[in-house]
Amino acid sequence: MHPDGRVITDGTPENRYYNQKLNDEFGMKSGRSLNKLLVEIDKDRLHVSAPVIITDKIGMVRADFTLKVLDTGLNNLINTLVIVSGIISIVVITLGLFISNSISKPIIRLRDAANEITKGNFNVDIRSINSNNEIGDLSFQFQKMKESIVSMSENLNKLVEERTKELQRANEQLKDLDRLKNEFIDVAAHELRTPIQPILSLSEVLQSRIKDAKQQELVELIVRNARRLQRLTQDLLDVSKIGSRSLTIKKERINLNELIRSIVDEYTNEPKKGIPNIELLYPLNKDSFYVEADRSRITQVLSNLIDNSIKSIAEEGTIFINLEKKQDDYVTVTVKDSGRGIPDDILPKLFTKFSSKSLSGTGLGLFISKSIIESHNGKIWGENNFSRGESGATFYFTLPISESKNEE
């Protein structure tokens, strides 16, 4: 092209555009450009124009390229990529299905079978998991393990059943022995009680007639041991009745304050109770607390607690008894001593049979007391005073207050 934009040659054999001006917009831009390369895309064509300069601009070179070939190649490339992507997707899905069928599903079935076995269901069939790879080997070993567990479980069940039958037979024998023991204790206690009473009565008569001090001491020894044997016999009878649930409670409306006062006076005024160096304290209480209770049984409970306190005091000390209303419907009796306290190994089994380290006691008193108090719908418990920085122990028992109006 001339500098003024006229065509010198258009690259065709006919040179049909010779000496013509290309009046399109790009041609005008290239004509005005002195020494600048122009590149422009217009629709489906690429236009390029470059100046030809020796000393001055002597003309221009312009080339137009169609983009249809590129579009066709790009479309072919996109189609190829789509086809390749589809093939890859099909291969991936096929491979995933193969992996799922050959690995994932057998593993899931093994997992479900393991869950059923942990629940105790051994009827699951693992042999149906067919596979020729490591999964198949794992299934086979799992099946063998299940069969081994089933065999061991059956043997264990048989063994447990046999041992259960043996325990049942042993339990029946123990029940028979326990029944025979209770019958023996009951008979022995009744047989012992018959000769004890005349021994005690005649010893007391003899004691009142003897004037010699040394002989008085000997008779007093007989009386004291006869009473001890009488208490032991009564305790054995009570334990037998508790075991057979035939312990009788004859309730009446009693003033608990007056009952406790009479028991304390008996211990204080009678020297044969044997507490010369022990101070038994019961503060003056003018209130009257009426309860529906068995007078002799409540006396037995309180006497047991006082006797235990006396045994725990080595030489001298105090026993403090208190009566107060701590709840609306219950009255609480407290027996606190300054003795040795309750041994740590006895404390957890305090109210069970024969729970005693004393050489002068059988450990039946607290067991009987617990049964008596519970038959009155009350509670009984004991604790050491060490947590309060004191020596000795404290026993408590509660009784429901009579619904009738309490009177002074």
C-alpha cells in the first residue's frame, strides 16, 4: 500500500484492488499511523498493519486473516475434550462400581456381621461373602472365629447351667442347715431358760439371807452370771424370732420421757448394774413425748445401748442420754459415751449379727435393736465422736410421735 492508502498489490493473481483505497475503519487507522504496528480483531477477522520505513514512511503492509479456521480447530478441540472426559468418567464410574462390589460391600457386610455378633446374634452367615482376594481370606477367618466363639459360648452355657444347678443344690442344703440351726437355737434357748429362772430366784433368796461378806460376794457372782446367761438366752430367742419373722410387738401409748427416766434411775440406783465409776446423765426434761411403742422392747433397745457404752468405758467416764424432737413427726433418742469408740472394721457391719470384738458380748444386741426400731417404723445408727474432736461414740434412734395429742 502507498502511504496514502492505495493498494499496490493485494496478493491475488488478478490484483483486483490495485490502486484502490480500502475505506474500512482499520484502513483509515493504518493510513494515519506513521510508524506504529496495529493489530485488531473485527468479528471473525484478524487485521494487522505495519508501516514500511526506510528514511521516511514509504508505504504500508496490511494482512487480514480469517478466524474461522481457528474456531473450527477450537470446536474440534472442545469436542475432543468432551469425548475424552466422558470416556474418563465412564472408566472412573466403572472402576468405582467394581471397587464397591469387590471391596466396599464385603467390608460393609463384615462390619454388619460383627455388629450382630456383638449383640449376641450368631446366626449371621459370613460364608456368603464370596471373594478371591484378601477380603475373601478375611471373611473366611472371620467365619472360623465366629464358629469358635459359638462353640465356646455353648460350652460356657453348659458349664454355667451345671454350676447353677450345683449352686441351687448347695443353696437348698444351706437353707436346710440354717433352718436346723434356728431350730436348734430355739430349742436350746428354751431349754436353757427353764433352769436359769430357778437358779436366779434361789440365788437372790440365798443372797438376802447370807450375812457373811465373802459369801455375799460369791452369791453375787452367781446372780450376775445367771442374769447374763438369762440375757443371752433371751437374745438367742429374739434372733430366732427375727429370722422366722415372728418377733411380736405389742404397742401402747407411752410417755417416752418417763420411760427413759425410769431406765436411767434403775441403772443409777441399783449397784448391781455395776457402774460405780461411770456417770449416767439425763438432763431434766419436762416435755412429754408420746409414742405408740412396745414398752419392754424400747426398754430392751435403750438398755442394750447403755450396756454397750458401759463396756466401751475402761474405768471411768460419762454416758449422756438426750431426748428431743428434731422433725415434725419423729422424736430422736441419743446415747453418747466417752469410751473407746467403734472399731473401724466393725463400723460398716455394726448392726449385723455377731459384729463385736468384745469378750463380754455376743454382738447380738445391736442386731436385735435394729429389728425392734425398724418394726416401729423408726431408724437407728451409730458413729464415732472423733470427727468432733471427742472420744467415744454416739448412737441414735428415732420413733414416730403418736398422732394423738401429746399431753403434759
